[in-house]
Amino acid sequence: MKIGVLALQGAVAEHIQMLSSLEIEAVAVRLPSELDSLDALIIPGGESTTMSRLLSDYGLKEPIRDLIDEGLPAFGTCAGLVLLARKVDRLDAGPIGVMDIEVKRNAFGRQVNSFEADLATQALGDRPFHGIFIRAPLIDKAGPGIEVLCQYNDAIVAARQGKVLACAFHPELTDDPRFHRYFLDLIRGDGLAKGSRR
């Protein structure tokens, strides 16, 4: 299995390190040609406005959208969640737009309002997942094909649509590989809910 990590900006090395710890080949992706032969793509946390502009500048937005629409599994964390959404507040360059969600950016406040919290998510088992929220977004609205995986104070902070997974926090900044393992299961086709396939 070969997974690309979008390497325009943000927590690229941390995702690559997490995948390497799971014995998965991970490669940095900066150009459209580097999307070839991938089994999946991760869009990391970072600054969503900058990343959205760079996606357009490097000619990546449309190829990524087409590949995901054709079935390429994708995983977005924090800014990656923002970029996967169909609708985002105040994002001039626009998202990739492949997930039927509406997202509010910086929903919990500025950098100084960053926080950590233990999150219950049945998809990962009984043990809570420790979420690291840094200028985090939230999912304001979710379409009928969206499976909500995790909430924080009634706000949706993790969800999936078929083989597209997104979370508002940074699992790559923890030493807990369960979200990445869950994504690997989605890539392999394990545990997909009825009616949720793209």
C-alpha cells in the first residue's frame, strides 16, 4: 500500500511518521504527477486558506477532486477537513468539495484557544481518543450520506462518507495510531457501513 500526504504546508512529517510506524509506505505529494499510483491521500492540518491557494497554484485541486470522486480514499485532518468539505465559510480560493458537509473554520477560537480533550468514538473502540484541537474547525451541517464518528460538546468533529474520512483535530500529533488504522481499514474496504459507499 502506498499513501500520499499532501505536502504543500502543515503537519506532513507527522503523518508520514505515523504511517511509517504502521509499516505503510508514505510519500510527499506536491505535484499532480505525484498523485499517480497512490492507494489513498492524506490532507494534513495547516492553514486552510494558504493550502487552498497552493492547491490551485500547483494545479492539484481538480485532479484530487476527480480522483476522490472516482473512489480514491482520502483522510483530512483539521485544515484537511476544511478542504474536503463542499461548503466552507470564508475560504476565498474554495475547497476541493468532495464531502457532503458544511464547515465552520476556527470554530473554537484563535491559536490561544487551542485545547485537548478525550473523545468518545465507537468506531475506535471503548477507549477515548485524545484529540488535539489547534484553531480547529467543526462540521456545521452533515448530509444524509455522512456517518458521524465523534462529537465534542454536541459539535461534530469527525465523520466519514464512504472512504473519505475527516476530523477537526490532529491524530497525527499523538502517539495513538487508531484513526490512521481506521483509515487503513477503509482503504482495504473493511467495515464500510451499508449505503455509505461512494
